[in-house]
Amino acid sequence: MEIKVLVENRTCSSDFACEHGLSLYIETGKHKILFDMGGSTIFLENAHKMGVDLSLVDIGILSHGHSDHGGGLPAFLELNKNANIYIHEKADEGHYARRDQDKIAEIGISPQIMKEPKIICTKGDWQLDEGLLLFSSVDKKQLCSVANNSLLVQNHNEYVKDSFEHEQNLLLTEKGEKILITGCAHRGIVNIMARAMELAGGPLDAVIGGFHLSNPSTGQCEADELIAGVAECLNSYETKYYTFHCTGIEAYRKLKMTMGDKISYLATGDKLIF
């Protein structure tokens, strides 16, 4: 299995452009998967430079309905006419961010996307194929990001806090390896991991994803107490962690101080082989 970071907030080389967003290319023994599409078309350019032919992708996944993960979806649909794109049925319900007391910005994907013929609407636990499970059923609420409080949905002309029912995660199982892929882990990485381990029937070998420990509106990371709690919980497992994007570089450094070699940062252009 090979995983390539097509776009992320930072870059490992000046050869690759980066942006506030996420896109991963995942190649298993049977499938070529695109997990998120960034906020623009940058992921297409980087894929070409990394030797990835996105026209051959056979499965597309949108982790949740925010534009920094799905802004490039129209461009991918234009390029690839064969892949089914799996999106949670609530991903297009309108998503917003409170920038300050007086300003609310739209950060969702276009509802028109859901009308595309290759879009498949998911909910709950969704088996894509043997060893490929999408799940959005996360009930625990421990150590969730305070920055979530500024992320909203619209309900009868009112803005209310997003419950992130539209967020889905990917559990990969291949050759004995159990790997969790998250987009932003808005529901809390420790809670998502707990659910993934239930579904996998045991510990995970690797977790790859954003942990949402920073607030892109303010540029600030979460409180030390919350970050320390996350680090303590993650450290209790014999799992290797790779993070990026909404974890934030300051929060990552704080996690690294506690977790050491158990956690690494992936930037645009990086790749993993399992």
C-alpha cells in the first residue's frame, strides 16, 4: 500500500505547491483511491509531478463537507469519468465559519455536486469493498476541538453549531495492516480511533490524518491541557501516527514533545509505503 500527500498546508519541496487543504492518493492492491480533493486544482498539478494518473482512480472519497477538502472536486469530476465519489448524505447541507462576532463565511461545497451521476451518498458505516470501510458513526465526545464551536450549519435562518454528522473516515485493512485515514477529525481523533478499533476488532497499526487542534480563523492552537490529553491517549496505543493540515504546526510540536517518534508530520509531496 502506498499513500501520497497531493496537497496539504505545507510542502516538503519547492517543487510542490501547497494550500490550506487536504488531498491524499492511496493505492492498495486492488484500488486507486483519492481521499479529499483540496481547496482548488493544486492537487491535480502535484499529482502529475508525483507520477500519479488521477484518471485511473476508481474510488473517490470526500471526508466532510468543507471546501478545503472538496473545493477541487469539480475539477476531479471533469478529469475522471469512471470513479464513484462517496460523500455523506449531509455533506451539502451548508457549512459556515464564524470569523469574528460580525462575520460568518461560507465554507461548504456546492449542493449541485450531489446531483452528479458518479456521486454516491453514504451514511453510517459503508463497506466499499473488502478491507475498505467508511464510517461516520462516532458517538463518544472526549477531547474534541474547541475550535469546532466556530463551525456552523444553517437551520431555519439561524446558524447553529455543526454536529459533524457529515464527517466520515476510512478504515483500510490490507495484508494484516489496519490503517485509519481521517480528514479533520472534527469529532475528536481519540473518539474516531476508538470507533475504528471497534470496527477493526483490535489495535490500529497507523493513523493518518488531521487532528483539528488549531483554528484556521484565528491561527491559534488548542489549549495545552487539551493537546496533552490527546497526546496521553494516543501514546497509550502501539500505533504510529502521521498528521498534517488542521492539526497545526504548533500543536504538532507539542504532541511531538510527548509522543516522540510515534508521531510524524506529512507535508505536500511526502509519501508512505506499508
